[in-house]
Amino acid sequence: MQVIYMGRNPRDVAVSLYHYSKIAGQLKDPGTPDQFLQNFLKGEVQFGSWFDHIKGWIRMQGKENFLFITYEELQEDLPGSVQRVCQFLGRQLGEEALGSVVAHSAFDAMKANTMSNFSLLPPSLLDQRHGAFLRKGVCGDWKNHFTVAQSEAFDRVYREQMRGMPTFPWDEDPEDASPDPEPSPSPDQASEHPHP
């Protein structure tokens, strides 16, 4: 059995899960952004602790049947990431096929595709009248949602939880460690509090 594990900056995961929790009918209301962030840091959210999850899987790194890749790597080099996956699976793609996979895997293409954006699901399961399943697809959007205090609290827990773990792409960007002092909400969020 081969396993491909995708990691993502947990700050962006928290933002994404908060928004998903607002539209997913099977999940409880996420509450306030600050309460949700506290629950996320304690692992008391749907799918459990991000920290426990990634630490459990990262132990597999280096095994021949395990590929660890990050969302940040996909964003930085989608063609190269697709080639890494193909190599891991032992499947070579010609230039045309590789181009097709890359084109169909791009965020905008997936957001427009009813098979990947889940727009065909009934609102009782995924109410996209209140937000899209595939929202932005960018790295670092957490900076537009976290307050400075939330960022500092997150960093304390992250450092404690991830002590001794390998370095991830989101650890290497010094600007990624703190949000802008005053996050500027998008026009559709202007009336809401900053989200985690």
C-alpha cells in the first residue's frame, strides 16, 4: 500500500476548517472565531488535533511507500509536485498528460468543476449559499483573519507541540510568523469579527 500525505500550514487549516464548519450541515456551529481557534489548538474540533495527526504520519517519512507533500509545495510548483507524485506511484506521464493533470488540478479549475466543488450536494449537507467549499486556495490567508493576540497564542502552542519535529515550508518564512497588525477584512467580511 502506498500513502500520500498532504500537510498544510495549521494556521490556514484552522481558517479553512472554521469556514467549512459554517457550511457543513453535519458539523456543529463553530461558534465565535476566537472560541473556534481555542478549540482547534486543543484538538477539540472535527477530525481532532492537527498536531497529533501530522506527528503520527510524519513518522512514516523516509519509508518507500510514503510520500509527504505540502499544500505550499503544490502552490509553489504544481507541475513539479505532480511529477513527484507520478514518480512515487511509478507512473510516468507524457508532456501532454502532465499538462492536462496540472490544468485540471489548478485551484480555479477545481473551483469551477462541479465534481470537485461539491456544488451538486444539497444544502442540507453543504450549504454553499453561506460560503464556498473551495474558498480561496491560497497560502498565508490566515494573516487576514488572525489577530496579533491569536497569532501569538497559536505560535506558543505550535512551538510546544512541534518541538523536535522536522521543519515545514510554513516554518521557513519569517513573515509567516505574525499577521499584519490590523487584518483588513474583505468587503464581504467587513461586518464580521476576524476569523481564526
